[in-house]
Amino acid sequence: MDEITAAKSLSALGHEARLSVYRLLVRAGDSGLNVGEIGQHLVIPPSTLAHHLSALVDVGLVRQMRSGREIRNYANYDSMAKLVDFLTLECCVGVQVSQS
């Protein structure tokens, strides 16, 4: 993952509603949730929820699959792992401070 992709993902998660939606989908696991189920859990109006889901889908943190008339939403665990790996890749390696 590069810095631009990471920044876009973090920006999408930087909104309280989107973070709540994403965490709910992570908890839901492989069964995912449809829009109505997400709305029931988080009490977010459908049009607002669609906007937030779209932002998460656009950065690849959420994937959607249509089954008949229903659209199920799933956390994209691969993207989540890549983001966490990017953030922790250089953890505790130290930083050299230049002396002026």
C-alpha cells in the first residue's frame, strides 16, 4: 500500500458514521449485512447510509455483492490488513535526527 491509498482509506474512516459502519461490518464477519440491517443497528437514514457505504466501497474497505434484490456489504479484510500493515511496517525502527 502506498501513502496516497492509505491516506484515502484513513480519510474515509475519519468520519464517525463511516467508522461505525466499518466496525459493524468487521463484527458481522463473513455473513456481512444488507443496508437495512446496518441501518437498524446504527440508526442511520438509508440515503445517508448509502453515501457513507459508497465512500467505503470507493476506497476498497467494503465490498458489496448483489443477491437478487439485496445488496450485502462486507468488510474487505485484505484491504484492512494492508492498511494496518502500512501503519505498523516501520514500528519502533527508530528515527535519526539530523543535527544542525
